[in-house]
Amino acid sequence: MIDIKHLRENPDAYRQAANDKNMKADVDELMKLDGELLNITRELQDIRTQQNAAGKKIAQLKGDDKQAAIETMGALKQKVKDLEDRQAELQPTFDALMLQMPLIPSPEAPVGPDESGNVEVRRVGEPRQFNFEIKDHVELGESLGIIDIPRGVKLAGSRNFILCGAGAMLHQAVLRLAFDHMVARGFTPMTVPVLVEERVMEGMGQFPLHRDESYLCERDGLALAGTSEVALVGYHAEEILDEAELPCCMTALSTCFRREAGAAGKDTRGLYRIHGFDKVEQVVLCKADDADSATWHERIIANTEEVMAALELPYRVIEVCTGDMGQGKYRMYDIETWMPSRGSYGETHSASSLHDFQARRLNIRYRDEDGNVQFVHTLNNTVVASPRILIPLLELNQNADGSVTIPEALRSYMQGMERIEPKA
């Protein structure tokens, strides 16, 4: 949620933000409702002042004067009711429009209509050149007996899968490597719910705009989270922290769920776009200081790049443009990993700075050294998400005999296994 005071002073900036982010946000209607609600609040304050003054005088009046004063009090009471009814009528619409307002992006963020406007920042590592005909991860998985998509579909429908044997071990190895790395970096390990209340999803900015993309348990008013970021940020909802508690750095490994409602017919083969996956996430709550926030954004990206280096995967860092970053993002970067079967880089990580957007919606604040209460800034980044990361891991490490070499950093998590061999 945005600061309504800032919007009152800078409506054009929010109109521009909505345009740059390709969003529908009715600033004019919001301003109109805000003005009417402010007037109602002022009128109510004035009337209550009159009521207090009149109430003190009534006891001292007699006869016609007292009756007139009582009638005046009755009229004021009716006016209060009328104003409160109007306030109750307008407030839900105002609140709904507020939930649709975008955060103004960083002036340094590239402006663009969609992913075509994203800007490459750097490339790390060179894609492997093969001297034999390669297989994609689905063919490799089937020949090695480690990926079973038909039975996953049989059990749970399209975009589902089963990892078997060394495939399940590789999946867990990647996640454990990433989790251990974040703990070593001083992030507090957390185990959090994957079912959360809808109000938390709203607070995170997932709802209402992306409600159709989530699995809902409507009978219970719960939703399956698409990332542990939801619970990690929501952990401190409705709290006032001490500045000494910041930065608050947390990491969690959780199963994540996404309906992929807007991706019909897109990336249907294999493990790229699926309904359920596991992810290690990192979240930071820091002071409301632009420089401090920017420093933490760089640090969480560096944490992920260290994991990528351990996995020996070639990747590139992309700065995401305004039209592709979403409602609550201030600045955003993606890491894309080279995937031979796609002949291109595919998104595997996303790092976002949201300034106080989520903190305002969830009411997460801190008391600074001067005693002032401020909203924290929130940041998040994928450390690793699997099985998508298995696509480059399998494809880039395949051998001419059909086997796959396991990166050295993962072998201790796989009981010393160095290769996954084809089924006999």
C-alpha cells in the first residue's frame, strides 16, 4: 500500500507509475473519494465538538430553551448517523482503490512496456559447447529413471511431476546446499506455514491483483503461498520493532504453489513451469533508508550468485523494467541461467526491493534512535528453486554416454555420488 499523504501531494507521479507499470489504477477516483472522506471526517469532528458543548449547556437550561437544545442535539445525532453511513458506504471503495495503487519505481529502473524492456547487467560463465547430440532434461530424466512426468500427471493433472531415486536426491541436494549457504551467511533459518490467511496475501501485495494465480482453500479463508516470502515478511505483521533488531534477515525452505493461470500453453514441456515446487528464499527487513535498502539488495543478489558459482552454472543478471516488475516493486533484478534445450537463458531467480509497500499493508514498523516510528523496507530474493534449476544442472552436465556428472559442491549431499548413470 502507498502513503495516501504522498499521493495527495504527488498525484501525477502515481499516474505515471501506473502507466510505466502497465497497471490500471484510478488515481482521479481515489482522490475524489479521499477528498469526500476527509470532508466527512472534518464534519464529524465539528459536530462532536458542538455536541459536547451543547450537552454541557442542556443541564443548565429550562423550558423552551432546553427543549430547543434537545431538538438541536437530536438533529446533530441524525447528521452524525448520516455522515457515518456515507463514510461506511465510501470506505470499501476507497480501500479497494488503495490496494490497486502502484509503488513509484526507482528513477534508476529502466522504463519499458514488458520483458522486452529488461536490461542485461552482466553475464557470468560461458555456456558449454557440446561435441555430441544433446538431450533435454525430460529425455535425460526418462533415460536415467529420475523424472516421471506421466505418473505425476496421472496423480495430479497437467504441470505435475515425480522425481525418483537420484533425481529426488539431486533436488534435495540443491535445496540443502542453498539453505546451508544462507545460514552460513547469518540469515535466521525459519520453518513457516504454506497455508496462510487471505489477509496476509493481501498484505504482501499478492491479492487482490494476483488472486487468480493462487490456490485457494475458500472454505477456510486460506491460500497456498507461492513463496515463503509471504510468511517471512508477514511474521512481523502488526509489530513495532526496535531499530537494534534491524536488519532482520531470514531464510526458509518451503513448498510453493502457483496455478499458472495466465500461462496456458506456455512452457508446457518438462519442469520449467509447474504447479508445485520447492524454494529456498531469503528475506530482509531493514531501516527506511534508501542507501541501506540498496546495499541489502546488492547483498541478497550476491548471496544467490555465490550459490550459482558453487553449482558451476552460467547465468546472466537482468534488471527488470517497469512494465515487467509488478505493482509493489521499487527495483527488481532477475537471474537467468543458460538452458541448452531452450537455446537461451531462462529465469531461475528474482530479487526485489519493495521499500515500504508491503510494510504499510502489513503494518510492520520500527522505532528509530530518535523515538520516531517508521515503516521498514522489505527485500526478497530466490536462493534456489527446484526442480527448475535441475534443467540446466542436468542438461549442462550430461555426457556422451547418457550419464550426468554431479557438480562437486553437491556430492556430499548425495552420499558421495559423482555421476547419475543410465538405467541398465
